[in-house]
Amino acid sequence: MPKPTAFLNGEFTELENAKISIVTHAFNYGTGVFEGIRGNWNKKKNQLYIYKLEEHISRIMKSAKIMRLESKYTEEKMLDIIIDLVKKNDYKEDIYIRPIIYKSSEVVGLRMHDLDDEFLVYIVPFGDYLDPSKGINCGTSSFRRIDDSMIPVRAKVTGLYVNNSMAKTEAYLNGYDEAIMLNMDGHVSEGTGENIAIIKDQTIISPTVSDNILEGITLETALDIADKNLNLNIERRTIDRSELYIADEVLMTGTAAHITPVVSIDKINIGNGQPGTITKTMQEKYFSIIKGEDDSYSNDLTKIYS
Ligand code: PMP
């Protein structure tokens, strides 16, 4: 195995030497935007597949634009850097790729203007984030999801994740696997690193983009599977907290979390308290897509090894 390699300050460098100064603006104030991208290892095919790499790069560019961060690289160049870096690391297991565009100036003072911007990428081996087979128990968080009028929610801003981290820890300390965050209006927004959807009477329903969600890439895939493969109706609308409890099925979607069934919320069983059958079917399809076993979705994959 080669030593883990990262990309920092315009060059590939050993991860253990990839350091930034303690004075870095982004470290002090959370002034960066990032992505979480998965590479999925297929042992049978001896291949690593990155799922929807272009969509993630497109989203980080939008996040940067919203946050007045200037990307040093074009989308094409970023794709090249990431693909090169994944090849160099030579992992033969599931990985997580973390690019960050951030305010790199070593200076004290609050602002987004008149600062330098940098781009870095690192990779870590990454198994399951939540338990996709047994399903998860969720609790409604007392921390509300940040409002777009506070920090832009459709940008993946590093500093914003203090809010999500507080919610996740509260859930963990209360014995739950994951938190469900309500927006400032008290409607369902999302998990701390996942979008949420409910299934009710053959319709899959997920909050609208104005409910302060991150516009998730996995959710788009889940809705596509629901439409094309499961013949479900798709609805995007505001969801009330009490609707969750009486849904037929509840699921969470995210790059880290895949498609994960929610089996209880606030100690109320969803359905019979077992992973829902429709969610399980969606999940199977999703895994086959991201592992390169489904030819109809092969355009969404970047093959790493030749
Ligand atoms: N919401 C939040 C807050 C997230 O951090 C994530 C993970 N990026 C998601 C939703 C799911 O987004 P995606 O499916 O694009 O990973």
C-alpha cells in the first residue's frame, strides 16, 4: 500500500505532512465549503467506482459561489485532481473523498472578502456510517436546522455543521442513532447528514428545497428509483412532525448513510418497527447502482482502475 496521499496548496503530499496553520481563517471561523463523495469497492470486479463525482463537484462550486469563495480550479481540473488522488491512494475498499474550498489567509478578523482561497482534498477508508440493514432509531432534535437567512443552507459550509454536530450528539446521548431536525417553522427538515423521506400509500414524500434542506444527491437517486423502478408517486412538500409517526415507512438518504430505513422516531415505531419493504427494495437497487452492478446507471460512475 502507498502512504495515504492528500492534495494541498497545489500539490500531492503525504497525508501526514498535509498541515495548515492554526491561524488559518477557515479553521478559526468555519469559512469553507466541502463535499463528501464515496468511492465504492467492488471486490468481484476488482474496481473502485466513484458515484456522481461530477454532481458533487458542481455542488461544491455552487457552495463556493454562494459563500464568496473563489475556486482556484475549474470543475474539469478538480475532477482530474480527485481522480488522480484516488488512483495514487490505491485503496481496495470503500472510501470517502473530502474536497474543501476554504479561506486560507492567516489573519484574524471576521469577513469573507479580501482573503485568499485554497482547495484541498483528502481520502479516508469509510465503511457504514449508519446501520443500513437493521435500520435506525431517530429522535427529534431540540436544535432547529439552521435557516437560510442565517447561513446559506444549500451550501455545504464547514462552520454550519456545528449545528448538525450538536443535534447528533444530543441524539446520541439520548440513546438514538440519528437526529431529525425541524426547521424554524417547526416542519421536518432533515437528518444531521441525511435527507429524509416518508412513504405513505404508494407515495414517497420529501420536504421541499425551501424547508432548509441540503439539496441531496442521494435523495435524487432515491426518488428516481422510486419513480422508475417502484412506480411510486413523488411529492415534494412540507412535512409535519406528526406525519412521520404514522407514515408507512421513513427513510434517510445521504452519501455517507446510503439509503437507510428509519424504524422508530421518538420511541414510536414506524410501521411494525422493522425496515420497510419498499425502502429495502430501493436500498438494494441503490447498492447495485453505486457498486457498478447496474448498467442502466453506469453513466453516474467514475471507474478508477484500468
Ligand atoms: N443533508 C445534510 C445536512 C448533509 O450533510 C448531507 C450529506 N451531504 C445530506 C443532507 C445528503 O446529501 P447527499 O445525498 O448529497 O450526500
